[in-house]
Amino acid sequence: MTFQLVYYSQQDPKWKQEILGFGDPGDTIGYVGCALTSTAMLISGHGLIETPKSLNEKMKNVNGFASAGIRWGAVNQIYPQVNIKSNISCQNADAPLGIIDASIAAGQPVIVMVDSTPAAGLSTHWVVLYAKEGNDYLMLDPWPYQTDIAKKTYLMPRYSQGNTLKRSIMHVIIYECFGASGGIVQPGSSTTTSSSSSSARVKADVAAGLNIRSSVDTSSMSNIVVTAPAGSILTLVEVDGASKIGAVNQWVRVRDDKGHEGFAAAWYLEKAQASAPAPVTAPTPSPVTEAPAPSTPSAPTPVPETPKLTVTVKTAVAKVYKTASAASAVLSTEKRGARLSVTEKADTAVAKIGKAGTWLNVKSTNGKRGFVEGGSVKS
């Protein structure tokens, strides 16, 4: 998908007082959370919506901090499709501008460290670079400097401290997100333009209806804008929104036929056909909870009830998780030799069996559906 500009301020009252990672009481997101906030902006721009607060909690669950210092590689434990490609210190050398430029050209913005003040000594600060103009970069700055993503914010006027561009950047972090299309939305471009496949349908088996929320926080009911009935058609109001439909742990911005707009859990949506049926009235008033993982990680059609193959646990134990993440709830713990039914299509499942770092959709021996790490099973 095309990278979308998402802005978060580490000073936002919703999370500024949160303790960063495992830091001391004074180590709040508002005070030292620029690296975390930059990471949240980066992965959210790739469609993996996280606020600094939600990412802080998930990173703690995977031991993603050394005190208040972020462990960059831990992001991959939360999102296997996001990998560290480069981690380059350049405090005593010229910044690798060519590498930065190539990453941005590939639709992969870059997190960099700069000196935040002209005072003696280094006062570290992290920002996100997403475009180059002349001998400067456009950035998303987590400090409340330029909050309007429709306007351009340049790196050099604020953080060069009298240095050249290649000496103004002191550390480079490049994440590679699988599925990025190579484009990055520019300031002033519409972030709500739908693609040619501009509609999606709430799946028929979401009997209680699908919540459309003002944010992706599922811990509260207060952000529910409206509940869309099963079978209703929703308009996608973001670039490449169609690419998210049916995908696990992704959120897509939608609008219903009454003009209500917000975020919907993409795994409860399917692609709408040209001749869409009329919306079906929800049989019960209680809205669905978005938290349960879907029965398949990316397929827009329901998983067949009859599995096409089974796998055997080859490690001493293998855990079946609620979602495709070791940070999620454990549904069952399977012993060596246990047979698990595969509940995704065989042509996609076969490539994952025995391969570490992949997630296989299975039914555990207790009948619950979830995800097992591919390297822990064999055919």
C-alpha cells in the first residue's frame, strides 16, 4: 500500500504522562518518547495503526525496551512483516544519504536521530524522513512543531545546527515493511481518496454488526461512531484501502451511507461485488468486539470448515496464539507430536510449514482457532 502521512505528538495529553518502556518515573513519553512516537508514526503510515500509547504497551509485552531505550528489532515481534533493514550510527561519519534516498524512493520512510538544540553537547531527538527536496528532507517531527501534515516541515531549518545535511543526521534506522507499494503521500495530497475498488461489505457472519470507531482503541466503547449491520456496504476513504480488506490486525478508514466516518477492523470486511445486496438488519443490538482474531490472516473469503491438511508439532511445546503475534493471548499449549488442523488455504500454508518467523492459521487440539509459529511444526 502507499505510505500515508500520520502525525502523532509525544506531548499529546492522551499519552504524554505514560512511563516509557521500563524507565524511571520521570521517563515519560512526553519527555523522552520521540523514538517511540516516530516508530508509531512510521508503522501507522504503513497501515498498522498504533498510537504511542498502544505501541508502548505492546513493546513492553515483548521486552522491547532497555529501561526507557527502545529495542528497534522488537517491532518485528509485534508485526512480523516489519523488519529492521539498517541500523547505522553516523555521529562520527557522514550520514548515508544515498541509502536514505533509496529507502524513501521505495516507499519506506526512515527514522533518524538529530541534535535538537544548538547548545554544547548532543541532545538526541528522533524524527521520520519521508521525502527529499533539494538538499533537505521533509519530516514528521514528534515534538509539537508542525502538526498539519498538509504543510511541509523541513529538517535543516530546525535541526542542522549549522552543519551540512550529511553531518546533521547522526543515526539512521530503516524498517522494511513487506507490502509497501513504493509510494508516499505528499503534503497537500488527499489522504482520503479511495481506490478504484472503493467499497467493502461487512461480512455476513458478523451478526451483531461492525463498530466504526473514531480511533482504533478497542478498550472503550466511547469512541464508537456507529455500528454497521452485517452485509452493509461501506465506502473506503483512504488511498489503497482495498489492499487491507480481510487482513488481520489492520484497520481501514470507511464511511457508511449516512456519512458516518471512522476506522473499521479490516478482517471483518470483504470485497464488495458490483451488484451488492441491500444491507441486512442486525439481529441483535450488541456490537461485535474487534479484538478476536479472524479465522484467516489475509483471505477475504471465509475459511473452509474442512481443513485441507494437518501439521505435527515438532518442538517440545508449541503455543497457539489468538493472533499472529507472540504478544497475544495463548489459546492452547501443544506437546510434541500433537496434530493440528490447518484452517487456511493449502497453497499458502505449505510455504510456512517448518519456516521460522511465519504464522500458520490452525485449529488447536481443544478446538480453538488461532496461530502457531511455522517453525514449530512439520508436515
